[in-house]
Amino acid sequence: MLRYIMPVVVALVWAGIFSFVPEPHRRRINAVLIGGAGAAYISGGSFGLGELAFTAVVSAVAYLGLRSWTFIGVGWLLHTGWDILHHRRGAPLIPSLPDSSFGCAICDPVIALWCFTGGRSPRELLQWWRGWRRAEGVPGLAPDIG
């Protein structure tokens, strides 16, 4: 069970820690990190030149992520797919941890979801959620009184 829960916890801790970094630095640091994550499997070479091609694609996406949270989220989803391929091939990210690619494949989409919301802090996420629910006219939500 921990094999499924811990990667989600890691992703939530990731988002929580980065929430303390002010914008636009938060976005820029995350763009650089997804660029690095794209190169994480190169040393294993499990997919030969495919590893280099993948790194090139993720590097381009990371560059676009310097200005857009959406591209950072796309980068994490691309990395999720790469994690799945490596897990199925039996070539984990960390050779001494056979489930490392599996855990990464669970962690990365959670980080991507956070990125798709604009990489907001918990307080900003709550405000965003409340604003979205009001805009959608969700029943049971009291209108603003002020």
C-alpha cells in the first residue's frame, strides 16, 4: 500500500515546499527541474538513442515552461510515460530500487496536476477553487456578501 501512497506524499511535499518560493521564480525553478528530470535515464541507456531523443523533447518543453506552467505539467506527463516504459522494461530510474520508476510514474502526474493549476500555493489553490466553484454555479455555495 505504501508503494502507492508514498509517491503521492512526495508530490504533495514537493508542491508544498515550492509554494514558499515566490513567483516567477517558482515557475522558472520548476521548468529547470523538469529539464533535468528529462535527462534522468540517460546513464542507464535502456532505450539507446531514444534516451537522447526524449531528453531533447523534454528540454524543449522545459524551455517553453520558463513562461508557462502548462508546459511544465506536460513535461511531467511526458516523464510519467517514460517512467512507465522503464518500469515495464525492468530498467528503473535508481537501479538499487526496483520500484523507483513505478513510484515516479505515480508521483509525476500529481506534480503535473499542480502545475496545470498554475503551481499555486495552498492558499492560492483554495482561492482558485472557490472562484471556479462560484463561476460554475455550484449549488450550496453562498454568494459573496460584502
